[in-house]
Amino acid sequence: MVDATTGVLAYTIKDPGFDWRGWSMNTAPVLGGSRNVLAIQGYRLLSFDLANQRVGWSLKASFMGSVTVADGVLYVFNSGKVEARAESDGALLWTWGPPEGLPQGTTLVTDNLLFVSTASNTYAVDLTTGMHVWTYPAGGYLAMGKDGILFIARSNGSVAAIAVK
């Protein structure tokens, strides 16, 4: 933790389970809504408790990619599926797997939907039920415009724009 005004190191939280393995994490930590920082490292999902300057909780499985968080729920990739987990303790709320392909990239969350992409499709998953409600036949990197347009940047250089509002 660095003081935003001075740039001076305020404190460090040690992760006793950190394993460098000679490679980069290739992901960014995410600031949660409970004075915590969430990260995936070495197939583990971690919550760093900023108030108490310690690892709040850690789960070991096959976690990959980045964490998306909204309204006290984390969305992560684990063993080729998407999991919704409680931000407070990592408890599993629901799991969803795409009917075709593996989830990739980052997810996007709105008030009622989670958008998940595979190499060939993008899915909208209902946050309450954990079931997908529609599929768009293009996969790639996802971004959401403020006007409710979902952008899918495809590997072939094209961009799909879908009105989801």
C-alpha cells in the first residue's frame, strides 16, 4: 500500500502462499467493495484485507484470469467454468459453463447480467439464476459503452456492437 499523497510505502501484506514459478501473473488485482483487494495467483483466489493488513481469505483450485466484482459478488474462471462467489468469504453461490468453448478474457457485469466470452460466442448470464439468457455468435474482448452498447473485439480485427439496453 502506497500513500497516494506522498508516494511513500505505507505497508505491505505478505502472501505466505505466493509462488513465483518464474512467470508473471499477467493479471491485475481488483479493488473490492469491502476494503479489500482481490487477485488470482498460482491458481488461488485471494482477498487481501486492507483494514487489518493481512490476507483475509484464500481458496486454492484452478482459478485463472481476472476477478470481476459487483455488489458483494465475485465472478471468476475456475476449471473452464464461471463461478459467482461471495466477496466476504469466497463461498460459492453458483457455477455456469458455456455450452461451447472455454471462458476467456474478462467478464463484464451490469445490474442483472454477466457477459462472458469464449473464442466463438458471447453469453449473457442472469446474475440471479446463474443461467444464460442469450448468445451472440462472436467471441473476443468485451467492453461496455455508457449508452448500453456491448462491444466485442474479435481476433480477426472486427468489432461487433450490440445494444443490450
